[in-house]
Amino acid sequence: MSATAPIRVGVLGVGRIGGMHAALVAREVPGLALAAVYDTDGAAARTVADELGAPAAPSADELIGHVDVDAIAIASSTDTHVDLLVAAAATGKPVFLEKPISLDLAEVDRGLDAVTRSGSFLQIGLNRRFDPAHRSVRDAVVSGSLGALHLVRITSRDPEPPPLGYIEVSGGIFLDMTVHDFDMARFVTGSEVEEVYARGEVRVDAAIGEAGDLDTAVVTLRHADGTLTLIDNSRRSAYGYDQRVEAFGENGVAASDNPLLHTGFRRTAAGTTGAVLPHFFVERYRASYLEGWSAFERAVRHGDEPPVTGADGRHALVLGLAAWRSAREERPVRTSEIG
Amino acid sequence: MSATAPIRVGVLGVGRIGGMHAALVAREVPGLALAAVYDTDGAAARTVADELGAPAAPSADELIGHVDVDAIAIASSTDTHVDLLVAAAATGKPVFLEKPISLDLAEVDRGLDAVTRSGSFLQIGLNRRFDPAHRSVRDAVVSGSLGALHLVRITSRDPEPPPLGYIEVSGGIFLDMTVHDFDMARFVTGSEVEEVYARGEVRVDAAIGEAGDLDTAVVTLRHADGTLTLIDNSRRSAYGYDQRVEAFGENGVAASDNPLLHTGFRRTAAGTTGAVLPHFFVERYRASYLEGWSAFERAVRHGDEPPVTGADGRHALVLGLAAWRSAREERPVRTSEIG
Amino acid sequence: MSATAPIRVGVLGVGRIGGMHAALVAREVPGLALAAVYDTDGAAARTVADELGAPAAPSADELIGHVDVDAIAIASSTDTHVDLLVAAAATGKPVFLEKPISLDLAEVDRGLDAVTRSGSFLQIGLNRRFDPAHRSVRDAVVSGSLGALHLVRITSRDPEPPPLGYIEVSGGIFLDMTVHDFDMARFVTGSEVEEVYARGEVRVDAAIGEAGDLDTAVVTLRHADGTLTLIDNSRRSAYGYDQRVEAFGENGVAASDNPLLHTGFRRTAAGTTGAVLPHFFVERYRASYLEGWSAFERAVRHGDEPPVTGADGRHALVLGLAAWRSAREERPVRTSEIG
Amino acid sequence: MSATAPIRVGVLGVGRIGGMHAALVAREVPGLALAAVYDTDGAAARTVADELGAPAAPSADELIGHVDVDAIAIASSTDTHVDLLVAAAATGKPVFLEKPISLDLAEVDRGLDAVTRSGSFLQIGLNRRFDPAHRSVRDAVVSGSLGALHLVRITSRDPEPPPLGYIEVSGGIFLDMTVHDFDMARFVTGSEVEEVYARGEVRVDAAIGEAGDLDTAVVTLRHADGTLTLIDNSRRSAYGYDQRVEAFGENGVAASDNPLLHTGFRRTAAGTTGAVLPHFFVERYRASYLEGWSAFERAVRHGDEPPVTGADGRHALVLGLAAWRSAREERPVRTSEIG
């Protein structure tokens, strides 16, 4: 690939998140271009294709194999991820895969084996690693300015639950929501997790409980280096998307606070009032999605290691499975019990 | 124009600011499309045109008159504004005109007369009115929650001076920089300015002084309703683009603070550290540019009044001219002295 | 007791915390006066007595029984609390008792039984309930403005560990430090705790571990109403005394952030810098100590219930004992297992 | 005076501010003791004397001359300041004098001449210099970390106007309120003021205007080194005592923001809400009064120069007089015109 020609990305799946990726690739990220899109919903594919000025491929296989497609983004429904990953890996083309790789550990391993065999490039879409604020927390740890880490706190609260239909196929709160926080805990500490204790409740919507899921959860992680991580999650935060990370160590603390929607405020005799938080991930994490794609572009072009690996995706799943076992068996679970 | 077809905008001048407008129109604002671009620098025009998938027009006149151009954005150099405005107004097409209209009051009046005669739509690109934080200040005033206004404070500091060549044709700090703050003072208070006292210094770069300009300035305005406004400006803020507005009234205060580049921070025994401000207007005012164009789209489509009028642009110029006279004559100047 | 004469308080124990109470009573709280002090260290007692202009009593019994002592504050070492409480209760005089009542549940019950039998007034010195910021969190819950509670987060980190000699008699981190947070969890939620999961580490100082204690700990509480509380503690926070409470419910969140030592800050190209936190409880909780004593004064004068009861002190101890059992047995422990 | 014996301070005038000084001296500042108080209102003097355990002197002269009075605090009404200062200076005892020295420049000079002749120590009660947040701004300037100063902004807004009777003898807003800000401008910049432009209005209460005063004012100062200072004042701030200082220079900005009454806040779908500001100077500036007295104690004990000199008090008056002339003559006034 030439040093200056854009990397042409084909996008599989152009629903909410896939459509966002297609638009970022087409318009916002220097060095990338949108080669084609595909979706099982052909009308949706055509709409996105027209909007972004790229062709809609007739099938996933044709997109994957097309000579004008340099790299492949997989943003289709989770149950299709591994088959598409295996097919893409067979071409040796670089792949960007939305999280989670799969809800099934054996399936994850099938996909990652295919990548290993082909020696191809795989980046998992755990976007929060690229958020400038969260990254500043991890940079503080890596720089040594905090000294040895002692405690990490992660808050992650969505503004509203997804549709029940989605919840039923999502793997539940620990695989769908907390998975981001598990990855953040590993990213910030740089230390693997040995033990997971999870406690959840149904506080937001009884229907979520009837679907076998939880909507409110807290998790304690013990890392190999002795650091303790606390995570809290909710499916419904009335004031917007609450996303905070805090790393506390022997010399101090580094944290990422929430931005407000804007910086206007008012003071009267009744007190001070300001704005709410950004509503959800599209508003809050725009910079992280851009930077994730830029990191993909740089790594692919320079032959570097992926900034978020398949192993990272696998670890996050293991922690999610451990959390479910902990919640069900009401005891701390060691990750070595999972796989 | 149909209710659903996009308004096709032709953009005159695609330098830094014009290129930004062209990209916003082409990609980001629902209901708008980029019809064509023109620039006296043909190569620059072709580059932008290729990037955004729109034709480069052979001349300003052809762009203005083209049947596929529904509306015209003028973002060329200031000295060409009025001629282009007059030509555009003659077609009756809606016009978006970057500030300042002109540095010469008679020229401004020539342009605005043409708009009046044609009955066409003219929106001035005083973008800060659309910033959500500044707007929240004005909304607090309009809502009556602050009661009668007493004091307004506006801080506006650029990260670095423009090139000396630009400074020489810019009209100087009061016409180039403070003009935004003059408009903000009128916008926030809703009251015209009767008196201007300006005091400036050369603190940043002696070459700016040698070019006859100032780089550090403070201005006191007295509004018709008795409100006092204080403005401070600098051409060089080491920590980024500092943009704050504060309105103080009988029941309280409303203000827009600076956002930080991100929300990460660190605490050690040495204190708390956080990020800098956004570097300059492209980063800081992205939302305002988007909303300015959305407001243009809505107003044109619904036949509403422009959200920022030619008269607003003219008032800002009058205040800038009064400030220069005040600084030179070392006395408060009444706006009625200017015209 | 007349409506206007001050309530004359005798203070037992004038070490660091007792001396602070004596000074508050003597100088700062309207309606209270210092009647006398006593300490087993007679020289210390005389120094405080001279400084504050009150007599040093020759014995605890004489102070408790003296006709000019209207009320008794017990701030001596923990192992003396219950005997002094029983003696004070026998007089029927109101008692202010520093936390913890005792490290032994049977001893607590002996003391509380004495209070019950005498019908006297007992207020426990769990001062954080009176902090205006934490109280605003609880007020938000009580007001109903947050709706049903879902999650509570409490951070409590001391600037430095106490001397090892103290640690050895303190009951350990869960009885000495977390006890405040257990009380805060009950205070904020208004719901009893049914289950405790605690996980701790020795991260600050190996000597603390050798003394059988932990210095870094996290606790998960499940309340009777389904609310989950997360607590994190550290014995050493390099940036000062970190004290935060957050209550998250169906309609929003209320939180108390840390004040900074002062509100000065600086911005340069390297970022924004500000002050550290207040160093420790004397600086951070001055307002809470004052308000705790004012509440004592009001309740005693008007015959009201104590604002922090003996039962509150007992509950906090039960939770501390449950936390220790959880940490040792590596499982969630139900409070009904403790007593 | 021995190195360890307290400096015994006699306080003249124990109204609101004098009573506060007497209490600070008696109870809060190590190394100081209250020797005696005097007030023309004998009952007020006796109440304060009893409360603080010090004698009430029969006359100002007896207090000044008493052998057990080491130092003298003058906090009586402004019109008595200079006579008392002259009498105190004659004894050679150190003097702490509340601002303003006098409203009349000739009187100020009479007082300062007496101090000069006696070689005695005089500290003016311009307390804001000792506020930790404002001081951090000045420290940033002195440290050189901001580089050359360009702009200073000072906001000072009282929660409510004083009684009309007081306004009539106060010298008006520029001598009573802005005088603190004039001193702050000199303190922060370290540069004398050469030119003053003041503009005021009556916005708060027409009765203030009828008394010949203003209640809303803005001032522009030009310092000898070219720095420009902007000051804004109001007699009524609905949200509490608003006190901010900001120094902007070539390398950055240092500022003191307002503390809030407490750090609790709430977020709902309607936005974020927090506390108001401290109500007035007693709450906001407690630390500054304490530190001002500690600085007095240290300087007197060690024979150092006063931290706030009579010349500082005189300069502040000159600026206030220049501001009044500017406001009345509607032009910038050079301080050399005043004296």
C-alpha cells in the first residue's frame, strides 16, 4: 500500500454503530476512504452508500474479497462476528471488529485462531481506550507519576436501556455494558484480573429482570498486582451518559470526569445551575472513535501491532463470564475458573 | 424550493474559514448541500472541490448566477465582500456573509442597501451567537431570571496573533477581534450601546504596534438601558482560546466558562492539574458553526428573519470605529458620533 | 435548664479529638460552655484547662457527678468508653460519645442498655452526618428528587496512616475508618444493610499487614431496599483527605465533591493547575463538628431525640464486624450473621 | 518583648469588624492575646469584654497608654482613625489600622507623618492580600511563571448594600468598596497605577443615587508597566459575595475563583445544581483575617516591615479619589492629578 493512498475500508453492517463507522471512514479520518458497505438489510445499505458516495456490495463475501477493499470493518450483529472475521482473516486484510468478538469463548477462540494463522491485523472496537480523558488517566499510570496503583474506580451509566429484544441477545449487562469497563480496568492498570465479585439488581425496569438480566450492577476486581478495581453500572441515568475513571496510587490520583453538554451556568439566591451531560456515546465519544480509526490507519500503514488486540477482546469476555458466575453463585470467582 | 430537497449552497472563497464552511455545508448540516465553490486561487478551489465532491466554478459571477445554486456563502477576503454581496443580492438568493461586512461604513451601507432593495435574505457570520454556552447566557437574560441587567463581562483572547500581513488589512484589533465581543454585548443585553471607552497597549509583539495596531485592549460600553459591559482582548493566550461571557443582574449571574480540551485531571501532593483550553475557534466553536448553518437552513426554508442581520453587522462595525476613536483620543466616545 | 443559660459540658479525654471538642464547646458553639475537663494525663488536662479557662477535674467520676456539669462529652480512649458511658448514664445527664462506642458488640449493648434504663440522652460523634455537602446528598434523597435510590458510592481516604500502636488497638480499618462510611451509607440511603462483601489489601505499608490490618479496602453493601453501596478506603492519600459521597437514583444523582484548600488556579501551555485538598479532618470537617455540637445543644434543650443515636453507633459496628468476617472468609456476609 | 510571651493587643472599636478582630486576637491567633477593648458605646465594650475575658478600658487614651497593652488595633469609625493613630504612634507601640486610613488625603498624611516620626509599626487592614486564593495569583506573578503581565481582572460584588446612613459617610463606592480592589491591583501587579477611568451607574437602589453615590461601577486602570486592570463592582449580588481576581500574562493566567458554600451538587434531566457562594466577608475571608493577624504577629516579633503599609493605604485612597474625579468628569484621570 502506498504511503499516501488512502486505505480503502469496506464496512459490514451499517446499523447505528456501523453507519457511524462508515461515515467516519468516509469523511473524517485522514488516510482512510470508504470502499463499500454491506448490510443484510439492502435498503439500509443503499441509503448509507448513497449518503456517503460509496457502492453497496451485493454480499459480505464480495465486499471482503473485492480488489478495491484494502481493509474490513465488521459492525454487524454479534452472532455474525466470528464467521465474518474468519472469512476476512483468510484474505489477510486488516480487520476492525466491533466489540464483543462473540458471547461464546469457544467462538472467540475460533476467530482469533484464524487471525493468528493468517498473521493478519485485528483491532477490536473498544473505543474508550482512545478517549483523551480516560487515556490521560492511563498515561498518568504509565508515566509512573502515581507510583504503585492501589485502587481504580470506574462508573459507567447509560442514559436508557436498549430495547428488550436487544437485551435478550446481548449476553446481559456484564457482557454488553461492563465489558467496556473490564477492558478499561485492564487498560488503566496494565495488570490482569485474577478475581471477580459481582452483585447486581433490577432497579430500572422489572422487564429486564424477567428477561433474565440485571440493570444495576457493581463489580470488584482484584488484579494480579494487588490493585482493586470497583465498577458500577446502570442502564438508566436520567442526567445523561455518565462515564468516569479514577486511578489512585501511592503518589496521587488521576481521573476523567464527565464533560457537560456546554459550559454555561447560572447563579441566583437558589444556587448554581449548569448543563447536563452529553446524552450518549455518539456525543460523548466522538473523539475516541476518530482517534481509534486514526490509530488503526497508523498501525496498518506502519505495520505496527494493533492498539487493541484480539486478546484484549477475549480478556474482556472472560471477565464478563466470571462476573455472571459470581452474581449467580454469590461468591468471588477466579478468572482461572473461566478459561 | 421543496420542503425536502437540500438547499444547494455555493461558497465564494475557500481559504481557512471558507473551506470550513464548504465542508460543513457539504457534510454536516442536514438540509444543505454544497453546489459549487469558487476561489481566486484556482488550485485551492479545485482541491476543496475534489475533497468535497462539488464542482469548482470558473468565476464568482457564474457561481452566483448558476441555476443549481440556491444560496450563496461569501467567505472571501474582506475587501471583496460588498461587491459580491451586491451581486448576490441582485439575484434574490439568500446570502451567508462572513464578518466583517466591510471595514468602511459607507461600503457597509452600500451592501445593505442592495439587500434591502432586493428584499433578499442576509445572514452575517457572527458565529458566537450560536455557541450553546454563550447562548445560555443570553437565554438567562431573555427569560427574565436574572432580572434587570447591571454588568456584562466578556473575555476574548486568541492563542496567537495572525500574520502581520493580515493585521495590516484587518482594520486592527477593534474591528477584527473585538467586533465579535461588541456583537456579543448587544446579543446578550438586547440593548444598544451609547458610549464606548477603549484603552489598548502593545504587550505581545512590538511589530504589531509598528503596524499601527494594538494587541491588548480593554473596552467599557455603556448601553442605552444603563448596563455596563467590560471587554478584554489579547492577541496571545498561552493556554489556548479563552472565551467567556458573563451577565450579572439584579437576581443573579449567568456565564459561559471555557471548556477544557478534555476532562482528565491529576492530584498529587503538589496540587491538581488538568488540561488546557481548546486551541482556537475551529476546535472551540464547532458547535456554533454547525448551529449557525442550521439556523440559516431553517430560516431560509421557512421564510423567517435572519438570526443575525446586516444591521447587527453594521452595529458591530460602528462600535469598532468608536473604540478606535476612543483609544486614539483618550476619551469616551458616543456611538452617535460615528454614524 | 433555663432557656438561655448555656449548657455546661464536661469533657472526658482531651487528646487530639477531645481537645478539639473542648475548644468547640468553650468558644464556638452558642448555647454551650465548657464546665471542666479531665484526662488520665493530668498535665495535658491542665494545659487544655488553662488555655480554655475551665477547671481540670481531679477524676472522671468527679467531673461526671459535679453539680456544675450539665452534660458530658466522652472522648477518651475507646476501651474506656463503655464504663464512662454507664457512669454518665447513671446521672441522667446528656452524653456526647465519640465513635466507636466500643469494638465489642456485647460491650456496646451493655452501654446502650444503661442509657435505655436511665432514659438519658446519648449522641454518637459520627460527625460526617453534619457536613453540609454530605448532608445535601442525603437531603436530595429524602426530598424524593432522586426517586428510588439505585447506587451509592463513598470514597474515604486518609492522608496518612495513624501510628502502628494505634492501629493495633483500633479494631482495624473496617472498625476504625470504614465505620464512618458504613454510617454514611445508612444515613444517605435510610435503608439498613443486609449483606456485606469486603476485599482488602496491604498496599501502603507492609507493617500494617504485619499488625494484622489492611490499609486499602473496598466494600459492597446490599441494603434492604435493594440499593447497592460501594465504599473504597485508603490509609494514605498523597493529595490530602479525600471524602466523597454519591447517591444515584432513578431521577438523577446527588454528590459531595472535595473542596480544594483554596480556589486559586493557573493556566499555561502545560495545562491547568490548582490546589490540593484539605489535609485531614480538622480542616475538612470543621463545619461538621460545629454543626454536630449545635445539633446536640438544640436537641438537649428542646428534649428532642438525638440526631445520631446509640443504635446508629451499634449498626456501624455490626457492619464493621461483618466486613472483617467477609474479608477473612472471602465471601459475602449477611449482617444477620453478626447480631 | 519575650520570644514566647503573647503580644497583648488592645482593640479600639468593637462594632462588627472590631468585635471580629478582638475575637480573633483573643482566641484564634497563636502569639497574640487580647489585652483590653474600648468603644464609645460602653455597653457594647463590656459585652465583648465579658465574652472574651478581657477588661473594658475606660477611655481610648487609657487603653493606648496602658502598660499591659503591647499593640493597638484601631477599628473604630473612620473619622476617628487618624487621631487615634497619632495617639498610638506617639507611644511607639505597633498599630493595626482598619482601612480606610481616612477619606481625606491631608488627614492620611497627618497620620502617616506621625508614624514616620515615631518610627513605629503600622499595618493597614487590607485583608484580602492574605486570602490564600488571591495570594496564589500574586505568587504566580512574582514567581515569573506568567511572564510579563498584560491584563488583570477583578470582580468584587457585595451581597447587599450597607445602610444609607453608612453610605453617606463612607466616601462612596470608590472609597468604600473599590478601595480593596485598587489595593489588589497594586498587590497583584506590583506596579503603580498611572491612569484611572471609572464609569458608574445606579442600578441597585435609587436611594443610593439620591445620596450621591453609585452602586454599580467599572474601572479601568493603566499601570506604570503597561498592564491594564479592569475592576467591576456591585453593591448587591443575589448569589452571595463574589470575589475574583485574574492575572493574565505572556505565559498564562492565574486566577482566584469563588468557593461555594459547600461542594454538594445534584444532576437530573434538568441539569446540574450546586450551592451558592459564601454570604459575605466574615464567611469568605475568615482565613485572610487569621493570616493577616499572624503576619502582624510575625512582623512585630521579628522587627520586620509591615506586610501592608501606610503607603499602601494611601495609594488606595488616591486611586479612589481619582476614580471619583473620572466618573464625575467623564474622562480618564492621571493619578498625578490627585497627589
